[in-house]
Amino acid sequence: MKKIYIKLLAVLLLVNVLFSCKSDLETEPIELQTLDQVFNPKDSAGVNAERFLIDIYTRLPRTLNRVGDDYLDAATDDAISSNTANVSVQQLAMGTNSSDNYQDNQWANWYAGIRQVNIFVNNIDKVPLKGKLANGTGFNAVWKSEARFLRAIYYFELVKRHAGVPLLGDKVYQLGDDVELPRNSFEDCINYIVSECDAISNTLRTNPFDPNFIERPTKGAALALKARALLYAASPLFNGGNIDPSNPVTGYTNFSADRWKKAEQAALDLIDLSQFELLPDFKNVFITQGNRERIFSRQGGNNTSVEVNNGPVGYSVAINNGRTSPTQELVNAFGMNNGLPITDPASGYNQNNPYANRDPRFYATIFYNGAPWLGRP
């Protein structure tokens, strides 16, 4: 098999900056410059160590609008962006990315996060944290498991984009180390992610709805990540549909129905927690923090950027951009309130009154002609 080597030197340089210049980790006075100060044996509250951990969270992927601030829907046939200045989402939509210049390239960011995790798990036990969960699990174990969860997410995001990638374990590479590392096989990477989720699931918090820790991963999040990784691994793209059938780096070299069984069991394990469910009101998914449809998410800032970017033009004292417009294909995908698709003659769909009696999710998603907005028609 041809070995493909990945240079990680830039990542090492990036993370070393964390200890040589001012960053979000530091507050005035700027004293947090060494590992001994961050992981201080006299800091029983773990103030500095927790700041380090929180900085790792900042590398979590953004979701809806991470490519040039456009919703990713605009890279599909669901929507069109009016932001003509942003060619990034258009490149995704048209498939014009190249291997050396593609949108949403997070390689350096996530390997920097992985290195931060390795620093954290190798040093957090120096801090005599006093806190414990209700079940007696000490905060050292909890925080270490949170960091390992983040590392598993970063590896999963890398594997989604690149298939097999170099696995670093807990090693912290330094400047001068040989960092021309071969890619691990796709199977190795999936097995690593799954094993990490298994190892940490019982030392994470168990209540995903605690308002004081709403942004922290819980046991349910670990089970969900495991289920997602196994689902991707079982999918036709990797399980029997490898783009290079003889290359274990790009996917499995054979098909196995057992991979689907493992994905099914992992999903059932999550369901059996009985913590998560669909909300009866679709709108509340988006406006209720910590709701039961949410398993784990990155918390956004307290601002109105989504509303300003996507609110209809002319309907606010502020300037709205009306950026994301749904396509007719998306509109047609919503059925009627009786559950039938609009193409079914028995659905009651009327092309002369196309927005009447549609699926309730239609009204929560589509700003159709004549729809009310902030009390105005």
C-alpha cells in the first residue's frame, strides 16, 4: 500500500503559540504562560486548567453557517444564497473544490485541538480538584473524559473528510520530533473513536439538561457519537463502496453486514437511555435551549447575526439581508397536514392556494408569500 505522509509541523507551531503569547486562556495579569502554571498543584479549584479545557471547546465545528456565513443549505438544492460576494458556498454547490484548496478545511484546527487534548490528559491529574459529581466521580476524571470526547469528535470530523488519518494516541509531539506520520487505516480510526466513546461514557455527566453545564458532553453524547461513527462506517461509501477497494486507508476492503448490526446496537443503546425525544412543537427545537431533541451542540454567542443575515428585507428597523432563500424543490418536499405528499391526488393540495393546509413544519421553515412576520403580513 502506498503510504501517504502528513506533515503536522504547522499544527505544532500553532499550538505552541498558546504558551508564548496572549490568548483567550489568559486574563489580566498575563501570567498563564507555562504548563506548570496552567496545571498548578495548588489550584484545587482548577481555574487555570478549566480555562485550558474551555479553549479546546472553541475548536468545535460550527454547523449551519460555517462556510462564508452562508447556510450549508445553499450548497444543496434546498436553498440559494443572495450573497453573491461569497463564492465559497457556490464552490460546494458546484463541486469545484480541489484537493489542495477546498472549503471548510479544518485540518490544522482539529489537529491543534487534538494536541491540546493530549496536553490536558497528560497533565490534569497534577491538579488536586476537589469537585465531584453526585455519583462520586471526581472532576479530574470528568474533565479528562470531556477532553477525550472532544478529541474523538475532532477525529470523527477528520475521518468524515479524509478517511484514514494519523492517530496520535496521547503523545504530545514537540518541535524537532519526526512528525511525518503515515495515515492509519479507516478501520483503525473508527475503532479508536468507538473505543474512546466506550471508555469515557460512564465518567461523563449524566444529565444533559443541567442549565449550569448545558454545553458539556454527557454519557448520551458519547453514545451518540459512537452510533454516528458506526453508522458512517457501515454506509455504502466505506462498507463495500471504497473508492480504492484495495486501500484500507480510504475505507474497508470488504463488505460486512455485521457493521450495520453494530451501528443498530449503538443507536439502541442511546435510545435506551430514555433521555431524548422529538418535541411536539417543531418551532421549539430552535428557540428552547437544552431541549430534549438536543444531545450535544456548540453554544453560539448572544447576538442576532442569524436574524440579521436571514430576516426578510424591509421588515425591521435594522438592516436585514434576506440571504437564504428556499428553492421550490424544498417547498414541494413538505407534504400536507394529513401526511400525504402534494403529488398524491388524495392530499387535497390546491395549486391555486399552494400554502394552505401544509405540514406544520412548512410554516416553521418557509417564509412564503403572504406569511406573517413579527405581527406584520
